[in-house]
Amino acid sequence: MKILVIGSGGREHALVWKLAQSLRTEVLYCAPGNGGIADETLASNGGKVSCVDIKADDLEGLLEFVRAHPVDLTVVGPDNPLSMGIVDLFEEHGFKIWGPNAKAAQFEASKAFSQAFMERHDIPTARSGVFTSPSEALEFAASLNGRCAVKADGLALGKGVLMTNDMPGAEKAIHALMTEKAFGSAGNQVVIQEKLEGIEISMHVLCDGKTLLPFETSQDHKRALDGDKGLNTGGMGTYSPAPFLGSDQMDGIRQSILDPWLDGCLKESIDFRGMLYPGLMLTTEGPKVLEFNARFGDPETQVYLMRMQNDLPSLLLACVEGRLDEHHLEWSPQAATCVVMASGGYPEAYLKGKVISGIHAAESHPSVKVFHAGTLLADDHQLRSNGGRVLGVTALGESLEDATHRAYDAVSKIHFETCHFRRDIAAKAL
């Protein structure tokens, strides 16, 4: 198979790494890729991954590329090209592409759409309201005593949610999103939810429009600082499996959330083929959906693909072709932990261009993989930081404690100026 991966972050590096391990993969492109992706080697023939200088949101440029370099499958990593309709565009021209079409991508692209869908189909979620008027938003926040999640309706790189505990905080958040436009036009409309209490986990579910294949559990760490303090980020680390759900609870989530979601899609003619990623809060009243995403999570992808034993090209192609009922997921019994090394100041202002050292030493252990997120191989042949989240240092272990210790040991060998990382990844489980 000839495969194109779209994207440039840690999620895309993990996808490329896993796809490259398959003997089915003969040629592998990534657009635009990053400083680590081009170093991956194909198991089938020893060839290298080719990074293509086309941005993930340049839909016409990507279409032109696959016309000139025919591929058997395109795999879309980030949310933006999905919401822009890249799947619809490629399918119109006869190219197979993995990811939900624009209609299905609304589950992530519009939190208002997603919230209304859950209410229509009795999927348990938080009490909420959708607002275009700041004064009406404030009135609803007051009914929650200011304990709420204020969410930009549109895409905001995973950072468009502000959590508040009182009315002064809610007023500040609503003003930031709706008046100051902290996340641009994504804040023209906001969703305000009651603040749910409990344990938050990440679910991932492959769907081919009629069959669901739930992944094992993981837990992300959204806040920038230890102890879940600081601003929301795109994710500062994760681990899998999460110990908070047994098989009975997983069956309950399927019955109360996943099956009604799929039934709702069928009733509303939403042909969802790709990854559904619901964030769940395990409350005293049972699991409730915080929000839906429509792609692999980042950094959840890093731990999932370290543990997955399936042939990924075969799995994704079956998803596109509606054949997931022919497959079941296979997982390593080992645990995996990913620690994100970020630029100082992230998710606010941060510096780029810092020289990175120590990755080779960190990967000297066979159970450690460093996934590049915001890196660039500069003109001076030095690997440099080129984003807010720079690296996802990921390790396997016989236990979660082993995996976490191994990941942090690898982190200690990597250095770049202003580097910041959380020191409590997986602490809730341990």
C-alpha cells in the first residue's frame, strides 16, 4: 500500500510510526510532517518516510499531490481539514481517505451541534446552554453559580475550554471568549455546561458507519501544571489503560452512550467513518459525555499505538470500506505512559528554535519511543523546537508504575532551553 498521512504533530508521528511497521506499507508520505517523522523506516523495504511540504489545511494542494502520486489510502490526523471537508473532496475524486466527512466531523467542529445531538438522543451529558449573547450566557452561568465549563463552539486546538468555579471567573471566561475573541471566531457562539465532578477519562471508538470497535481506556492530562492546575492545553501527557472502569462499566457505557450515539447517527443519516473520541466524566450518577471529538486524541494516540498489536493499515482500510465487523482489537498487556515536553509558557506565548539534545539516549531502551510534535530539522542540521508541545516521550512497562518510571527516566535525558513538563502523569492511577 501507498499511504499519505496528513498532519505534523505527535499524533501524526505515532500514526506514521505504526503504519511504517506494517509489511503492507510500501510507500509512506506525510504532509507536512516534522523533524522526527522523516527518520522513520519502513519495515517492508527499509525505505524512509517522505515528508511533503504541504500544509494540513491546504486541501487543494493535498488533492493535487495524490493525483500526481496515487496513494491507496490517506489518513487524516488533525481536526481542521476534517471540518473543512477534505474527506468529501477526496471521495468526490475517487480517493480512499480515512476520517469522518464534514457532516460527521460536526461532532467536534461544533460543540453546539454535538450538545443538541446528545439531548435529542438521550445521551447522558451535563446541563448546558448555547449562546451568542454575552448577557444571556452570563445569566445561564449565574444559574450554575458560576461553576461551569465555558466552551468556544468552534475548533480551538484543544484549548477552547475555560473552567470556572465562581461568577467572577465565569464573567472573565465569557468576556475572553465572546468579547475579546481569545479563540477568534470559534467564540462567536459558546456552549456553557455545568461543571461535572468525578474522574475524567478518554474513550476512543473506531466506527465504519455501522460497527463500533471501542479501544481500551486512557486518561489525558489537559491542564498545564501539576495537580491539574493552570490553563487547558492540548494535552500534557496520558497513560493507558486507566484503572477506573471494569468490564461491567464498559458495557454500561456502550449501552448508555455509544449505542444511542450510533443509532442517532443512523436516524439522522450521518455516515461516520473514522474515530469517535468522547471525553467522559465518571460521576456519581454514572458516566456523562463532556464533549465529542472526531479524530485520534493527542497524546492518547501515542500510548494506544504503543500497545496496539493490530496491523494499522488493514484496520483503517476496513474502517473506510465498512468492514470493521471482520476485525477485533488486540492489545499488549503492558501499560504505556506518555509525558509531553513542552516549550516554557505553553499554552500562552512561548519561544521556538531551541536546540534539542538527548533523544538518542532517551530511546536507548527498546521500550521507549520519543514522538516528535513541534520539532524542526533546521538548516544547520540541528533539531530545534518548533511548537508549544515539542515531544511526547512514551514508554511501555509491565505495570503502569514501570511504564511511568521508564518514561520519566527517558525525559531526564532530553534537554532544550525553557523545557516544561508535568511531573504527575498517571499519579491519579498510581
